[in-house]
Amino acid sequence: MKQIFKSTLLILAIILPFLTSAQDKPIINATISGKVIDSKTNDLIIGASVVIKGTTNGASTDANGEFSLITGQKLPFTLVVSFVGYQKKEVVINTNKVEISIEESTNELSDVVVTSRRRQESIQDIPIPIAVISGAKAEDAGAFNPNRLKELIPSVQLYSSNGRNTTLNIRGLGSSFGLTNDGIDPGVGFYVDGVYYARPAATAIDFVDVDRIEVLRGPQGTLFGKNTTAGAFNITTRAPSFTPGATFETSYGNLNYIQAKASITGPISKTLAARVSFSGTQRDGTIFNTTTLKPTNSLNNLGFRAQLLYTPSENVNITFAGDNARQRPDGNATVVAGVVTTKRAAYRQFNAIIADLGYKLPTTNPFDRITDADSPWRVNNDFGGASINVNAKIGKGTLTSTTAWRYWIWDPSNDRDFIGLPVLTKSQGNSRHDQWTQEIRYAGQFSERLSGVFGVFLIDQLLTSDPVQTEESGSAQWRFSQSSTSSLWKTPGLFDGFGTKTTSRLKTLGAAVFSQVDWSITEKLHLLPGLRFNYDKKDVDYKRETYGGLQTTDPALLALKNGVYTNQAFNFSVNENNLSGQVTLAYKPSKSLNVFATYANSYKPVGVNLGGLPTANGAVLIDLAKVKPEFVTHYELGVKTRPTSQTSLNVTIYNTEIKDYQTQVQTAEVGVNRGYLANAEKVRVKGVEVDGSIRVGSHFSFNGAVSYTDGKYVSFKNAPVPLEETGGESAFKDVSGGDLPGISKWAGSLGGEFTTAGKFMTLKGNYFIALDSYARTTFSSSASPSKFLNIEGYNIVNGRIGFRASNGLSVLIWGRNILNKDYFEQLLPAAGNAGHYAAVLGDPATYGVTLRFTF
């Protein structure tokens, strides 16, 4: 794959001169720039949409109210300008520098422009259920990473107990809930400027200089390079501009919260522009550790991004981008949330175990936010890469080539027993991931009635243990593992320092050809078929060896040690082909109504267990090393409406069924780190989603969304028992008909903002006050439904008030979870299923002030 990457760069270097020379000679005024202002106040308007009429070429005004367009069209031509609360305006331009004034309107909502179909178009016109959050809105709402987007988009679920153990789902589907296994592909695609991020850990990183976030729901395999079964995040960062500009921002809050952001852009030459961006976040921990006598679960994030835009002609632009992000928090500690009585003998219950060891929990109330974890915490998460994106206008479309390399380095140390006893003293699942991707696609209007996209995609991944993963027990392990009354368990030093060292290597190669076309049968009726061919190959080499503990040849003692950790090894190679696709029928009888129906089938490739395998009668279950691929069947019916010029209302109904659903399940075996992967024979998720917005006069705007999601195991006959049934007659249970984890039946968000024009000192702009709320009902936090691992529904409220300048200084006072609601984000059984379980807590009330300066 490295050779392919180098070859691609060489090919680009060879063909670029031909692409540039093949175009017409550059014309004067090929680059159009200008400002958009309020016709009454002459204030600059930030975030206005500017599009060349009859094309998909457009841009948004920046923090200075300015825009820049690169086009091969000859002047004159027409620009279409729109912005929330203003009348849409068409203006014919004859020069390369313009100033456009637009008038305020009390009866229009502006269009939201998206690029998910590889062209710029109104969100209400595309037959896909999609939500869009602008970078400015995300920043003002405090959604500086994907985890907080779930408060704005109720169909999104994100759960994270640390950077690696991060689950990003849409409609409850995507990745296995709770504990991440590196051996499976995510079902939700995560793209930044067209580059696919393969590891879920990417979603733990802060956003850097984001322009907008598009969240597509449902299978996405005919528009994007990587096949995804549940949806996609399509993130666009702010591009380099030939107009100089900068934004500087700093925030201060309680818990010693400090966040700083900066972005600078401008021209280097007539054909070269640059943008450099930075983001840094720090905050004290929200949980106090009585062992270390300091707070833990802090924030310590840094992110950098640099871009160069090269425009050798009006028909070709090339973007070079590089980024690096790192996290160094003080731990990802959980707190003990409760203790369950299992079906084990009385001496094997958690309370009996800790009583024998003379230990007492520091608190029985998880919302005291206290832990006594005694193992050192280390949460080093590094993520970054580089890319080259080439766009060349050829014929009636655009040829795009995106070449990228990315890496992820995970260097952790965790306390897997959740308490202040030396049970599991080391849990260091080090990993390094390198990926190389190449996507080439052509998108355009092929004839009067036919448009679409055709592409090829290649991904090469290497995941290693970097260099070794370590699990180690301490002196208290014997009592938690004790499964008989034999005195041999008390043998001094039997388990002290007993552990495993694991080396693993997973090599993945994926290739695909994909396409989707839009056939305009009539002006109002469109048929959109799409097709995808996948090839996937995985080679795995896994070896785990035990070490330490009491060195003995006694068969009885060795049997006890093997009951905790065993030597395991396997290697195999697998490759598969798959043909999938979708078809959508869209009917748009008027500008205010768009109806569409979609059928799709999709596929997630074979998975590999890389966290250890369970045993039966002392034998390792090697057959579980390989996990069968998923096959998805999906139906969807959607209606997008604009009942009035002041409102929008969209409704989607869907039904998704997955055969051989890849799920991660907890086991009572300590040696199966983070659980193991298994296939549920069939699951089904169905639901309804409603979202809308309304503008009332020139001052008030409201938006809301609600989702009903019903996720069930249709058939899962061999699931591990839930925590409370550990130690019963069987280690497995038929949970068919049970709820899928992580899914609330109901979830919703509601927000509103009041704005009014005014002055702050000598600056013109808008005063505003806004509230956002997010609510969800009860959901399961266990792969096998449990009576005790259900999380109660909750509601959180966020607010902000301030002054937003057209240009210059903006001031924002904000609060998150302002009602200080105590809530769980996740519940996790401790390794070994002794009966206690821990919680990932939602943040308490936080508040602060943000200062932003733009010019």
C-alpha cells in the first residue's frame, strides 16, 4: 500500500501539468471576492451563502463578512446570496471585487447548503435524512467535540469511557456498545475534508476550525469511499482564503477551564493561500481520587491543523493539509455505581470478598464523584496525518483525488477493577494504527436529465500492539477469582504479578468501486440508483503469553492460574467480496415539498477478536477468533417540507434489519480483556424522526428534533448472561426480544434564540440569548439486557448570552448542564463479574465566558 501511495503522488505530479495546460488560459477576474452587508446598517454579515447561479460552486462569508470564489466561468454571471432572516438576492456581477447588500426579512428561512452528494445544494432538496450543524453554532453551544453533538442531534449516540473505548452510533447502530474491540470496522463513517478516519478514537478529539458538520442517517455506501452501515459524519473545515483574516478566541470557566483557539488565513502569492489553526483545552477533573488526593478525569487536549491551497488555474485547485491532535488527561476514571447479588455462592459475592480483604468502598453514592482507584492512570491519545486533495473541472463535472495517510497511537494505563484494591494492577492495551487511503471520483451533470458520482476507493490499514499489550494481577486477585473453598487459593504470591503480554498484528486491505446517479424522469420525479462492489482482506497474527506469579510445577496450582489467564495464539487470513447498493425514488411536486423512499442493502466486513478469547473446560475457543460479517437490509420513507417561508418540518420513517449483527459482550473471565465479539443472529431497529425550525419575526428563531427508536434482538440465542445471572446453571442465555443497548425509545432536542441589533461600546452587532435542551428516556447499558444496568432518562439544559459583533470583539457567557443534573452516561460491569459495576458520569454544571476577536 505504501508503494500505491507513492505511485499516486507520482501520477498526480505527472498529470497535473496536463490538467492545468489542458484548460483554457486563465481569464482575468477568475477569482471573485467580495463582502455581504446589511442594506440598512451596512454591518458585515457572517455566514451568508454565496452561490454562482446554475452551478454548485459557492462559499460562505467568513468572520469578516467576506467570500472568495474560484471559477472558470467568464463574466458576467449571477450570484445568489442568502442568509437567515434576510431576503434571498440575485445579483449580476461584472467585476472581480463586489459588495452585495441584502435586506432583512421577517418571513424567510435561509437555505442550508450541504455537499454530501458531492455538489452544493439545499438540504431540503436532497432525498437523504441529514442534519447540519454549522461550526459557529457548535462553538457557541460548547460542542467542541463529537461527544457533545448528541445533545443537538438526538439520533446520534456517543459513549466513551476513554479514547479507545468510544462508540459512535446513529439510530443505535454502528459500533459495538460499551467496549471497543479494534478488530471490527465502525458502522458510522467519520470524514474530515473527504478523508476517512478509520478508528473510533478519532471522535474523542476536539474539532479544529470546523465550518460545518453534516450527519447523514442510514447506510452510506454509494456516495462515500468507505462503506458504512449506519450513517456518516461529513465534516468540512474552514478552507484557506485569498482574503486575509484571523480569529482568536479564549474561554475561561469553573474547574479552571481554559480553552484557546486561533485561526489565521491569507494569500502567500497570487496562486497560493494558507490557513493555520490551533485549539487547546484544559480543565480540572470532575472526580476526586482519595488515593492520589487530587482530581481526576481532567481535560488536556491540543490540536493543530495547517492547509495550503494552490490554484494553478481557475479549473484546478489543490489542497495540502496536515494535522496533529493529542490528549493527555489525568485519567478516565469511573466510580462504583452499585453492587449486584449474582448467582454465585455467598463467599463469591462482592461484599463478602471485600469484607474478607478488610476493604470498604469510599462511598456508595456515585454522585459524590469519589474514586479510590490505586493503579496509575495514563491516557495518551495521539492522532494525525496528511492529505492531498485535487479538484479539477473536466467537461461537465469535477474529478477529485484524495490521497491521505493517518495514524493513531494509543498508550494507556487503566484500573480495570474500579476500586482501591490490587486486583488488576495493570491494563495497558497499547496500539498503533496506520492507514493509507486513496479515493478518486468524478461527479457532475452528465446530461440534461442525468447527474451523479462515480468513484473508486482503496484503504490499507496496519494495527499493531505497539509493541506489546500488558495485563497484570495484584495480590488481591486470588479472592476475586476464588471459585472453590480449597486452601490452595491462599497460596502466597500465586497471582501477585501474574499477567499476560500480547503481541498482535492486523493487516487490512479494502477496495471498492461505487456510484450513484440521479435520473430526472420528469422535472418533479427522480430515480436515484446506487451500486457498490467491496473487496476486503484481513490478515491477523495474535499471540498472548502468560508471565509472573508464583513459579510452580504443581498441576493444581497451575490449573488455578490458568483459570485467570491462559496462553492463546491464532493466525489466519480471510478475504471476501460483496455487492450492495440502494435505490431512491424522489418526488418534488413543489418547492415546499419533497417526498422520497429508499431501499438499501449494506455490509460490514468480517471481524477479528483482538481482546482475548473465552475458554470452555480449560480449552481456548479458537472458533470465536473470527466474527462473521454483517448484512443490512434497510427501508426508509421521508418527507421534507417548508409549510411556510418561516418554517421547515421533516419526517422520516425507517426500518433496518441486520443479519449476523456484530456485538461486543462482557464475560466473567478476567482474561478476556474488554469483552469479546460475537454475532447475534438478527437485530432490528425501526423508528420515526421529526425535525423542524421556525423563525418568528426578525428576533426569534427555534429549532427542534425528536426521535423514536425501537431496537431489538430479533434472535440472539447464545448471548452471555447478564451480570446478575453470573454463576447460574448456564453461562449463556437466549435474549431474543430484548432491547439493544444504548438506545432510548425517545430522545429530543429543543433550542431557541433571541437576537436584536445593537452596539457594544463602538462595535455593531447583535445581542443574543439562547437556551438548548436535550432529553432522553431510559436505555440499557448492557449487551445482554440486565435488570440493574439500565440508565434512567435525563434532561440537561445549556444556555448562553452575549454580544456577537459583525467584526471585532464578541463576548459570550455560557453554562452547560445549568440545572446541575446528575446522570450516568454508561454503566460497566467490572472485569470478572464479581457483582460490582461502575459508571461513566455526565459532567456537572459548568459555566464560563468566551471572548472572540475577528478581523
